[in-house]
Amino acid sequence: MRIVFMGTPEFAVASLDELIKAGCDIVGVVTAPDKPAGRGQKLSESAVKLYAVANGLKILQPEKLKDERFVEELKALNADLQVVVAFRMLPEIVWNMPPKGTINLHASLLPQYRGAAPINWVLINGEKESGVTTFFLQHDIDTGNILFTEKVTLSGQETAGELYERLMYKGAGLLVKTVKGVESGRYSQHPQEELAAGTELKHAPKIFKEDCLIDCNQPVEKIYNLIRGLSPYPTAYTILNEKTLKVFGAEYELTDTGENPGEFFSDNKTFLKFAALDGFINLTDVQLEGKKRMGIVEFLRGVRL
């Protein structure tokens, strides 16, 4: 079965690597164009492109997915199936091209947490489980018929970075299973509208800076979930000494503080915490605006509060 793979970040590399190890025939890789990055504005290549170059795979990097030249190049690859992992939204002329369709890997248990940031929102909302889903692409984003899912149990302490890595490898294995199932015809399709019936759907929209600001008038567990759900990126933050303080790690303490939410406390040596609605948030891993990321003891050595 001839397969075209579409993806951009590191999350997609694990899936591409597993497909190749499983003996799949990857006839082309579609990824984002090179972009200027850093102070020198040197062209930066996507993680998927770097992997594809290292493994001698044919690469397509369209600026626009409806571009006639790209569409013709894609048709010329004569793919039976297209596989999408962490890529852009595809126009119908692209996703409807191969005879066996286009499948997508999504980092949540669909139909829950459709959208751009499922890993973050699952943790922000304090869920007890997550997982990965493969499905056929249709018109509306993340709504196609489900093929396979695999669940993972959440501890309530993992960060978005830790869950990202866990689901990256879990998803790669599920994708190989899905491709083999499509190739052999041993699969069934489950319409998402049937699975969603009678349930409240939670969404995973793109996260903006205003979503990352810590509200000290919230319960400590909710603040803790926001911090780990945004760590290490895009990172929750608060304001200290009129500067942005990014918070990568914290612990929480349920107690009647008797203090105003948002008020900071420190011994200037070993701890820095702030009051919230029903307790304290103890900061453990931070980065003050203009400084490097540090553990709290190192941070307190270099800052006057």
C-alpha cells in the first residue's frame, strides 16, 4: 500500500518512524515550508523534514495546500492512503484524493477534546484519563468516523510535556495498527455523533496568552492543573515585582490562609508561595522575565523580593 505521510513537529516523527520500521511504503512526506527562526533568522526545517531527509524520503513543502502544482505533485505519488499527524487542516481536494482515504491521529479520546490543544486542556481540566484516536478525515475538523482508540490513565501530576511524550509513542503504535487494519480491511468505523449522543463535549481550542495568566482567586487545585497543563509550553504565568514570572512547576497546599489571594510569601532562601482561594501555591520551577529558568532555591539567591 502506497502511503503519503503529512506532519510537522516532533510528535509526528515518532509515527513516521514506526511506520517505516513496520515496513510501510512511504512514497512521500508533506511538511511545513522552512521558516526563518532565531536572532539570525536562519531558515529552520521542521522535525519531520529533518527525519525525511535523513531517511531519503521524497519531501513536499507547499505554501498553500490548494496550489495546483502541489495537488498535481501529490496526485503523481499515486498514494492508496494518506496519514496525517499534527499537520494543517486539509482541503477536500487533498484529503479526498487517495482511494482508501486519509486517516488522522489525534491526541485525545474523540469525540472529547477536538481542537488544536487536546493535551493541554485535558490536564487543565483535571481529567483522570486521556488517550489517542485514529479516524478518517471529513469536512469538519476532528469529526470523522473513529477507527481505533487507546486509553492512558492520568496520575493528576504529569505535565503537558510528559503527557505529550507518552502519547507521542502510544499514538505511533496505534497508527501502525490502524494502517495495517486499513490495508487488510480488518477495521470498523464508529461515527462520532453516535459516541457523542447524550454526553457533554469538551473542546480543546488553541491557547492564547490570556489563557495562561494565573487567577489567584481560583481554588489551588485548579491553579495547579493550569500550571502543569501549560508546562513547559506555552507556560502559565503570574506577576512578581511588576515582571512576568513564568511557572513551570509548583505544588499546592490546602489550608485556610487568612491572606488575600495573590499575596506572595517567602523566606528568601527556600520557598516562594502565593495565596489562592483555599490555600497556597508553592512555586518550584520558575523563570522571571529577562532571566533563565531556575529551581526556586537558585531563583531566590538572585532576586530581591
